[in-house]
Amino acid sequence: MKEQAQTDVIVIGAGVVGLSVAIAAQARGLTVVVIDREGPAAGASAGNAGAFAFTDILPLASPGILKKAPKWLLDPLGPLTVPPAYALQIAPWMFRFWRACSPRRVAQSTTAQTTLMDLSRSELEPFLAQTGTMKMLQKNGNLQVYEGEGEFKASLPGWKARAAHGIEFHHLDAAGMAEIQPGLAPRFTHGTFTPGWYSIADPKLYTLALADHFQASGGMIERAEVAALRPFDGGVEVNTADGRLLRAANVVLAAGAFSHRIARTIGDIIPLETERGYNTTLPAEAVDLRTQVTFGGHGFVVSRLSTGIRVGGAVELGGLKLPPNFRRSEAMLTKAQAFLPGLKPQGGVQWMGFRPSLPDSLPAIGRARATPRVVYAFGHGHLGLTQSAGTARLVAELLTGQKPAIDLSPFSPQRF
């Protein structure tokens, strides 16, 4: 077995979270190597909606989702679905999800999520300035739209919770929505605009820019699949599938939806599941889009990127092995054309990616049970981009023995 000299930190995962962590550790004087099975921006970091959704503090696990779930689950192309072939396998995770929907636990998750969101927002612009990516930041807000007064009124408890945490928003009638986003179908009678919703010009290009910055600052990125971790006195061994042995004083596991497999090799059983996200990216001229529009009742968004118009979202809890069901992308695109009648649906590129999701909608940020030299940073669900800068600071503080900026107990990998 070929052995490599020890470095300070090995980060497993070259998505937006892993690379942000690598840059933050590097900035604190540590030598860092990043390992990824496919290379930078190959997973969910490439195909997400591009939003820094700092106002999205409410967990997916909530009483509201339990009310909607039975109807949604009956629709194989709806906002939330579990393929029949995967239903038995995911049952334990769904039970944990159901338990996380209690009002007490939702309140706890919302408070924790808000704390991480506030940190991530405060860290974002300094991080963009540090990495030379500030020009990619867009501040166009988000418009959540509702079909009728009933759907709007059903959303109000969520907005009340956001108001309690200091989030700015404005409720709008049809005329107010048209001023922000012309061309919405008349079926949408109410809306809520959140000006503090930022986005990135293109999530893949942003993640690749982080990889370039990391390497230009002396970091190394290697392509390899990690087979196992093995703690030893003074560090951690990383065994790769191709027979290499790498050593580091510390390892950060930020491998997204594949993280739980690697964590299992050092004894941590973490209930990570995969939200399979779908989208279609259309040419930039497909529609005159002035803000991100969220069709919450249908579980998808329409976003303007520098590379086109992206129509995507929804949750398919289907694991890592089932083939993609691109009928989901087609269903969202058909709805988008009906909801934005001026949209031209031709010329799109379909995509499916894996979002790493834990039952209570909070990520795992903290040390492994077996050794403090392995730090976990995964499970952000659809908020990986949003929480990447905040997570990077927290992990870098753990690596350098500093007190983390926020209480990490709600994010403990051992909370399950």
C-alpha cells in the first residue's frame, strides 16, 4: 500500500461545504488536502438553485408538512415522494422525521437553524471577499406565491415565526407581486417578498472558483474514493479504494450524501438520507425573471443564474442507487410554464443530484465519537450553499482549538 506524508488536515468532499472548510482551515495556517471521489463541484453543489436562503429557518420536519404529506406522497411526481422500491428501507428515517415534527422539537430546531443562519450570513461577504468571488453575489430577494387566500393564511404561522427571529418580509397582493415579478398567472393572488434572500450567479462556477482559490493558495485536491478511516495515535489514516493510505492530524468529513458510509467505518451510525433534487436549466432568455420565485404549494422554485433559468426543487427520498426519474423535472417544467405563461420551455438541460438530509433538518457539525480528530460537516439538506461559510468557520475553530462561535450541541452528530 502506497503511503503519503502526513498533512494537518484532510477534507473529504470537494463540494461547497468541503471547499469552504478547506479554505477557512488554510487561512488559519493549516496545510490542507481535499479528497473527492469525482472532483470539485460534481454533486449537489453544481445543480442547486443558487440561493443563500438565510430566511429559510423552518425545518422540513414540521406539523405543517405532516398535514400535506399524505396528499403529496400519493402523487409520484409531487413535491414530496418516496419511490415504492425504497419505502421499506427508509422507514426508520421516516419514523425519526415524524418524531422531529412535534411542536417542541420544531421550536428547538428553528432556534438552532436561525443561529446557524445568522452566523452564515455574517460570514458570507467576508468569505466572498477573501476568495475573490464577491462579484458573483446577487441580492434580488425571493417571492413566495400563493394560490388563494386559504393557502396564504396557512403560511402565516411560519411568517410569524420568522418575524420572531427578526426576518424582514412584506406580504403582497396581486398588484404588489406584479411590480416585483411581472407575468405571474392570475391564479396566484397573494405573495410574500423577502428582500434578504441572496443568491450566487451560478453555484457550479462559484464552487469551481473556490477550488481555484484553494489551489492557488497552496492547497491540493486529489481525486479518490475514500474506503475507510482509521484513527491512530496523533492522527487519522484515510484508506482509499485504490489502495492508497493518507495520513493527517485531523480529518473533516464533508462528503455530502455519502458521508454516513464513511462515518460508519469508525463506528458512527448516523441516519443520513438522500433528498434527490431535480431541475431543468433553460436558456437565459426563457423568461424575464427578476427575483427568485418560490411555488411553495408545488415544492419548486424558478431562479435566474448567470448561465440560465433554473426550474427545480421538490423532495424525492430515494437513496443513492435508484435511477433518476426525470419525469419529475418534466412535471416541474410543465407547471412553471403554466405559472409563468411567458416562459419558453425549450432547450433545457435536466439534472438530478443528492442532497444529504437528516431527520430534524439540521446538519451534523461536530466531532466523531471515536476520536476528536475527525470532524463532521454534512447533512445540510438543501441549505449547503446557504450555510457553507458559517460551517467553515465553525469547523476551522474546532480544528484550531478555539471555542466555536455558536453552541454546537443542537448539531451534534451524536444527537441521534
